[in-house]
Amino acid sequence: MQPREHSVRKQIKIKVMLMLLLRLLRLLQMQKQKLTLWLRLPPLKLKPLLLKPLPLKPPLLKLLPQKPPLPKLLGQIACAAIPVATGMTIDSITIPLIEPSTVSFGVLAYPLTIIFIVAVANVVNLADGMDGLAAGVCGISALTFAILALSLGRISAGVMAAAVAGACLGFLPWNFNPAKVFMGDSGALVLGFLLACVSIQGVMKTAAALSLVFPLVVLLVPILDTSFVILKRLKSGQSIASADKNHFHHRLLRVGYTQRQAVGLLYAWSAVLAAFALAIRLFPYRTEGTWNLWPTIGLTLFGLIALFVTYYVVVALEIIKYGHLRRIGLLRRST
């Protein structure tokens, strides 16, 4: 065999292997009952046979490699340990109206930070169940974190958060309903990971009096969604890693909202909470122990609006029904 002919055959084999790998990866990402694998190969003798579509029946789909929750969780912990190892930890938190107001974690800062990063990543991933939902909510959250970080003098974290917001907004036109591109776990987990990191580096590692409150308020929508779903699964005896249709967006669809209306409502909820978080930071409602009247009134109005929207969504989702309110004495029975 001549060297040139051997080189050509080697190139053909490499090309075939790469195309097989790409097709297989694309096949594993598709979530349908019936999948078809097309292999487009160079002109070889086996080409007519290999170009025939290969249908995968439901029993064969079970043979495809799945994503076991434990190895996936261990991989997330390993990824979260990388920024922690570089010194990005939640060393302390400031709790207002309590003396002493600063609580230091000491050596517990390392595991607590890893837990926080993994939790936020999974919260965002679990919220990614409808076209454009995760991208829009993460874009609003990232933009809020950017403003908060820049106002606190954390330039690098603010720039990173702004970049994440830009990536989300740039991706949204292709991901909004009807979506042409989907982010999947590889996108949602990365977004959650980045949001957790910028919230730690840009907000929680500062001396702001409400540094703990900002991430909780900004990410309240996916946090409540995940908490509700996990509690629902535990109540019904299901695994917390199992899939169901009890997320906020599923419940909005069940009560009559369209996909776009449901996503728009969750966007509005996230935006109102983000505005409240910004008002907490930017309104000088208290200076040197003295309450300022108008900033305090403005902050109160933002808080009441956020509370009203939260109550409206919770009632619309039928998470808290009027019968539940009557049982705990918040509403009287009609006579």
C-alpha cells in the first residue's frame, strides 16, 4: 500500500468516526419516542446500507445511557469546588436588626459555599421547563446582580453578571416560544453556576447590610418553584430527582394560560422582585441610624407591589387556595 493511499484511508476513517460521534450525540439529546439516526458517510461500499434510517423503538430507548442523579451531583460538586478552592467563599453574612449583626462561618464557609453553588445551579436547571423561561429569568437576575455589584464597587463581578445577562438576552429570540434552539442541562446548569458565583463575589462578599437578602429576593421565583416541587414530591413519596408536572409553568398551563402568557407572568414576577432588590440597595431609607421619610415610603411601595404580585401568582397557581386561608383563619367563611 502506497503512503498516499494509506493517508487517504486514514482520513476517511477519522471522518467517519467523527460523523458517527456527532450523530450519536445529537441522537442522545433528542427527547422523542421515535428517533431516527442518519449516517452520511463518504462513498464506501457500505454506504447504501448505512444510509438506511435506523429506527429506535421505545424498548431500545431504555438502553441509551441516561443521566444518573448521583454522578451528576458529584460532577456539580466538583465544579463548585473549583471557585471555592480559589478563595470565592461565603465567609460571613450580615443580618440586620440583630446584634451582633455579622455571623462568621469559619471553616464551614467551604462546604456552605459549595452547597449554595450546587443548589442555585439546580434551581435554575429545574426551572428550565418552558421555552424562554430560564433564559429570561436568568437574564433579569443577571442584570440585577450586575447593577448591585457595580453599586457595591465589585467591578469584575458586575462585568461578569452583565456578560451573563447579555448572553441570555441574545439567546432569548431563538429560545422564546416557539423555540428553535434549546439550552438543555448544559446551558441551564452553567447559567445557575454563573449566577451563584456572581452573587457571591459581587454581593455576598461585601459589607452590605442586606447582602444575604439580595440573592434570595432576586432568585425567589426559581427558588420557590424548586422548593414547592421538592416538597410535593416528598409528600407523594416520589424521588426528588423524578420528573413531574407540578412546576409553576405547568400549573399556569393547567389553569388556562398559554405558554407565552405563563412565561410573561413569570418574567413580570421576576422583574418586580428584582426592582424591589434594587430599591433596597439604592434607596437611602436609613442613614446613620435615622430613617428618611420619602425613601422609606418608596421602598415600602416597592415591597407592597412585590408582595401583591407574589400573592396574585400564588393564588393563580392555586398553591394557596381560599379554603386553606380559611383553615388558618385569614379569611372568614361567607354566610
